[in-house]
Amino acid sequence: MIPALKFLSWRRGESASDALRADRPARAAGLLPRARGAAIAAAVLAPLVVVAASAQPAARPIWAPTSPTLERIYDSGTVRIGHRENSPPFAFLDAKGKPIGYSLDLCEVVVDEIAAELRKELRVEYHPVTPENRFDLVTSGAIDLECGSTTNNAERRRDVAFSPTMFVTGTKLLVRRGSGIRSIADLNGKTMVVTRGTVHETAVPKIAQRRGLSIRFVTGADHQESFRLLASGKAEAFANDDVQLYGMVAATRSASEFRVVGDFLTYADYALMFRKDDPEFAEVVDRAFRKLAGSREIVAIYARWFTKPLPSGERLDLPMSPHLEEIFRVQGLPGD
């Protein structure tokens, strides 16, 4: 216990501990009376033992983070959250411009777990990200945690790390009602919009090529621009994950004009994203998800965004799928 206390004191820059450390060589060389060394040690460590007894759980040792992410957060007292601005219901802005959504609620729980790990109150800084720049902002260290609607796949895991799965979805098409388009085959000779920086930008053209379809692809800078290209008639279909298409229709109250069609073209697991090669930080994120599942809080958060009214007043009416429920059970969700 004593070495751990002195190490924590040194981490916080306490001069008394520095003095004790400075005495250590002399004491080892026999130049400092043992009684004097013991007195200094007692004087330095006594107040720390009181603090430890009152502020730290007895069963858990005091430590200093070796994780570069946790160390930066501890030193700054701030967690930097990257969020999407128009990806309902995962991450979007409310009427006052505040970031809200399913992913933001999950990230809030992760931040609470980081604060518990560091024994420190933390501030949160919100930074908007786009499909194109989100990966660079994570790998460069500009943000600590990306809370949006990002697909976890093998290609991306070469550069970044992911939390446990928070949602399961797949690619479908959003089209105008009355267009006669029911599947990707009906888009032969027509135009489809996809969003830059998403998996759909590369995956859907490959699917069209394999099926021998001549489809012209245009791109939007974000999902909102892609939706506008569809709404303005510059594209006959918008390819995106079905949950996001339902979310955009609900947010814009345009269910009478658009509908989601077709079989799933791809499948995707969504997760929170952070820097790789930081196992200590990854363990904190994993622990937050285990607590979310084990306490069933994940069920309440899911219901808030997928079955209850959104801020627009519309509902997605998307009960948790058996697939996602089983994933949460693996994470610790108790059975009914």
C-alpha cells in the first residue's frame, strides 16, 4: 500500500513526497538516520493514508493510468466526444443545437465509467464530425470517443478500435412513393445517391457491378445532403442503413412522400469508435457496456430512441430485434 500511495503522490506533484524520494539515496547509503527517515515517511504518508481511507474503496488499489487516452483525460479533466449532427436517432442536433441521440446516451454512460475509473469529475467537449473526417479525428487524437453511427468492420479495425456492438442494421433504399422502385434491380439506368465516407460509397457500387446493373452514383457530403439530392429529384434512390433512412423520414415528417424498400444489400454492426492499441481504455468502454446490459439500462435507452416519440414527435416504432437482443444478452443482459 505504501509504494502505491507514494507513487500517486508523485503523480500529483506533491512536494512532500519529492522530499521523501530525495532522502531515499541518502538513507540507502547510511547517511540518514533510520529514525529520521521513518519520521519523514510517517509525516508524508499519514495524511495520504487518511485521504485514501476516506476517498478510495478499500478493495481497489490506487493507481495511475498507463493508457495514453486515460492519462490525457486525467490531466485535462475533459473527455472530447465526436458526434454526428444529422444521423437520427443515433446522433443529431435538437432544436437548440444540442447533440442528442441513442449514441450520445451510451457515450454519457461511458464517460461516467471513465470518471469512476479516474476518481475524478470530468467535463465533456462536443466536436461535430462527418462521415469523411471522423476516422482522422480519432486516429489523430483530436477526439477521444466517436459517438455516431459507425460500422465496425475488419478493414476499419486495422486503424481504429470499437466498443461492443450497440446496433445491428443493413443497407436498404429510400425512394419516392409511386416511383415503382422496389429493389436495386429497378434502378438499372437510373441514379442512386450514397454518402461520402460511408461503407455504402464502395459497397453498393460493387453490388450493382456484380449484378450487371448500370447505375449512376452521386455522393452527398453527409446524410442530410444525400436526402436533399433524393428529394430534389437528382437521384431516384438513396442507399443507406435502413434505421437511418427510417430516422430521416421520421425527423423530416416525410413518410407520406418516401418509403424504404428492398432486401438488405449489406449488414452492419454499429459501435462507438476510439483509438486502437489502448487496451486499458478499451476495458473501461467494455465495462461500461457490461454495466449497461447487466442493469438493463440499455433496454430503456433503446426504447427512448426507437419506440418512443422523437423530438420531432414522430416514432420509428422499431422494437429491438431478436439479433440485437441476443447480442446484448452476450454482453450481460438478464433474461426475462
